[in-house]
Amino acid sequence: MNPQSFARRSFVYRRLQEAGFTFADSGDAALAERPTPSDARLKLIDLSVIPRWGLKGRGVAAWLARHGAAMPGSDNRAELQADGALIARLAPAEVLILAPIHTQVSLAEAIGRIPPEGDDACYPVPRRDSHCCFVVTGDDAARMFAKLCALNLARRDGASDETSAF
């Protein structure tokens, strides 16, 4: 499948093609794919074409609750939703919503009808067309990030670093 036949494709799709990736239909976008060896301890996944939205404003928590979504209890945390979406709380009045691969997010249509005033007042912040989105996963992910930044990203509960959100 040619990624140029889609209106949406990764910001780095040419480099992915050069690296031997193939592309699959993901609704309105070309999603890069390459089989990962079973012994791979580190994986980089390009999710730049997957729908995602930001929401800001004093009414974000009320709006999410009214639409059956759970906002994480503290900043810099994410919570998996019933429809497979991931909601990350960036601040008390700001969230990032990431859609799962190959699935429609139940909030997608409602985001376009957000009220500009009242208790649920908030506004959408487009993220899909202006930001890249990469996921690093695998057994060596925490060690790799330890080389890049001063934050300890290792899990405290001893669980695997594999992500199950996508």
C-alpha cells in the first residue's frame, strides 16, 4: 500500500519506507507496520497518524464525566477508557486523548460539539496534525530513557514495561 494515496501519513513516512516498513489502511491514514522479531527488547512505534485531541478549560473534568470518561486523579497520569482510548491528564484543566489503533473513540463526535460557556466550558486543541506521536516499549525501554533523561521511568510495581493501551 502506498502511503501517498492517503491524505494522512506519518511526518516521517519517507524514512520509514527507506527502513523497509510497509503501510496498512487505518481509516483515513496510512499506518506504518513492520513485523517485530520475537526477541526484540526495545520497540519504537510511530502512532503519528492515530487520532488524538487535547482539551483545555475549567470544565474539562465535568465534560469528560458527563460523557462517561474517567479523568486521571492527578497530573502526568493516564487512564485507559472503556472504548480503548487513553486519557492523559496534563494539568487540572488539560487532557490529551489518544485513540486506540483501528477503533473509533466514543468521544470523537462529542468533541466537535463542546460548549464554549457554562459548567462544561472547555475547548478542543488539535493534536493530530501538529505533533508526532511515538511509543517506546519493551523490556529495555526504562533503561533507554535513563540514558536520555534524569527521570526514573521504571515501574515501581515490578510489572513489565509493555504497554497494553494500544
